[in-house]
Amino acid sequence: MSLNAAMPFSQLALPLTVRPLRPDDVEHLLHIQTICYGAEFLESKAIFAQRLACRHHCSIGVAYAHQAQTSLLAYLAAYWSSPGKITPLNGPFTPPVVGEQVLYLHDMSVLPELAGQGIASHLVQHVFQQARERGVRQAALVSVQGSQAYWERQGFSVTNVNDAQQFKHLQSYGEGACYMSLQL
């Protein structure tokens, strides 16, 4: 079967699995990021290694397992954060303060040959379920590169940023970036 055929993730005839991202996934993650984003949104190897080593990340990936090799095909970089907190571009995943937590979706990429097969939605729903199991009732993200309509279809809506420091973090993503949230 061709990967370009529009078939839902659950029906793909490939041995795909969703699994937590590990520090040794950084090279594969950066490869996907390079293919999917322009140079202005590439984040450093050091920052992603730091993110995947922190205890409060809940990042996941879709991998194709073939013999002893595992190849990452898509990922969702996410972590437990504090309400209203925005991670700046190329910034660390800082731990949430004690109290209410938010599922923060920082970055999601799917290799172009897998586009349209429901992998992105599957990743999002997977972390939403993790959040619900933890009692987390809100998700947030920064929409970039014209992705606002996609996130609105997932249930997110644009949320005003009133804190000056958080607004500065939002501006690190450039023109058109917007902060969005969703009640789970």
C-alpha cells in the first residue's frame, strides 16, 4: 500500500506504534522538523535533548518498527505546564508550579508522505486522554504557519495573552502566531 493513499491511521498496513519520545529520538525528531518547517522554526538539538530528558514532558511519537530498527515518522512534543504560560521558540520546558496544570502542545510534525491519514489527530487525542487520566482539564498551544484553522477543528480557540512576559514569548514565533486553549 502506498503511504500517500488517504487511509486512517488505524487502518494502515504498516507496523506503526505510538510511544513516548526518548532522548535518543532527538536526531529523528530534528530530521522530521527540518522537512516540515522552514528554517525560522527549527529548534536546537540541545534544547530538544533537554526537553526529552525532563520529567514533566509527555511527548509522543509514531514509529515504524522494521526488524531491529525503529524509525520515527511523526511526533508531538508536549508537557505539563501552568495555565497561561507560553514556551518561547527554542525555550526549555519549564516545570509547572504547584496547582492546576495544563497540557501544553509545543510542536507537532508528521512526515509529508503520511499527511492526511489521521496521524496528527491520533497523536493529539492520545495526549488528551493522558491529560484526562491525570485530571488535567485544559490544553494550550501556540498556532504558527497558518495552523489556526486545524487547531480550531480540534476544538481550540484563540485566547488573549495579557501578561507582558508571556506576550513576549508569543512574539518569538513571529507574525501570525496566536495562543490557543481548549477545555478538555
